[in-house]
Amino acid sequence: MPFLREPSHILLLLIVVVILFGAKRLPDSARSLGKSMRIFKSEMKEMKEDGKKPEDKDPGSVEK
């Protein structure tokens, strides 16, 4: 983001966030965001692993 290049801009953004959400709600919000990120990452990892599993049988063969 081009507007967050200077430390003063980041500090200003943090102050605005604290004012909007309050100091008491920030830890809960951060915790919730962290949980969501972990769930998302684990689901993405699981999807990648599902795609890599080799087939036991030849997909073209027919069982009788």
C-alpha cells in the first residue's frame, strides 16, 4: 500500500483503530483473526494434500 510507507502513517492508522474499536476489544479481535487465519491455512493445506493423493486403481479400469 503506497500510503503506509512512512512510520508516521502506520502510527496514525494504529491510533485511529484504537479509537474506533477501543483498547478492550482489540485483543479479542486479534485473537479471532488469528483463529480464522489458522483455520483458513489448515483448510488450504488439506485441499492441497487431497489433490496429491495417488489413485489406488486405474481410473480407466472397470471392476467385474
